[in-house]
Amino acid sequence: MERRVALKSMAVAMGAMAGLPAWASGWNKSSLKVGILLSADQSAVLKGVVEAIIPKTDTPGAGELGVGDFVQKMVKDCYDKKSQDTLAKGLETLNTQSMKDFNKAFTDINRAQQTQLLTAMEKSGDADQKAFFGTVKNLTIQGYMSSEYVMTNITHYEMIPARYHGCVPVKQ
């Protein structure tokens, strides 16, 4: 590598490192919005779905930890347009089926009825419904297990494991 190229690369890297804190300090929860993938009604149904997959027990449920927003953000940012459409269509199908079977929206029916609808969707012969449920289920588990609450209170994640305790009293 030539010296000029190396010096130019180092100068660019130093400039980026100097500007990064100023750029990142403006971040807050409102500036990192989920994005507009789903309507408010669809977001509420998605929150109900993730809560039905991992309900609240002695630990918070997936809906309470904001896993619905995680699922929506992951599908919006990491999945193709077809998968995004499958998510929106699956939520609409779920809500329509709930209205047809129970005369109530998915968010208004009880947990047993929600589980019944989700089980029927999982066992459905329709490939889109299976894809919807599989995607939401996998992302719900991923979002729940990587949430701050679970990582700190249940799995006791340590960023740097195997600490070294140098000064430990020794018994004779």
C-alpha cells in the first residue's frame, strides 16, 4: 500500500470518528420511529398476536416488552416487499376471521379464542397464512429473547463474561 493512500484513509477514518458522537447524540426514541408499514389498527392486532404467542405470566409478555414494534421494524427493514405484504395481509385476514367467528376484533376476543385462530392459521393449507404465522412467531421469539428485560433479568447476560478477581483472600 502506498503511503499517500494510507494517510488519506487514516484522515477519513479520524474525521469519521470525530464526527460520530455529534451525529449519534441526537438520537432518541422518537427519532428512531418504527416506520409506516402497518396502520394503527394493524399494529394493535400485531401486538395482540405477539402477546398471544408469548403471554404475560410472572414475567412480562411480548406485547408489554414492545416486541410488536420489533417485528414490524424487522419486516420493514430486512424483508422484501412480498413479505411485508404478507404481514399486512395476514393481520387483515386474522382480524376478518375473528369478526366472522366471534363478531369481535382480534384484540377484543379472549386469549383462548386468539390461540384458536392462530392455531388454525398455523395449520392452514394456505401458504401465505403459514408464511405469515411462521415469520411472526420466529421474530416474536427473537425479539423477546433479545429484549433488555429478558437479557438482564432472566438470562443474566454479561457483556464481558469470566471476570478476573485479582485480590481474593485465601484461607490457610
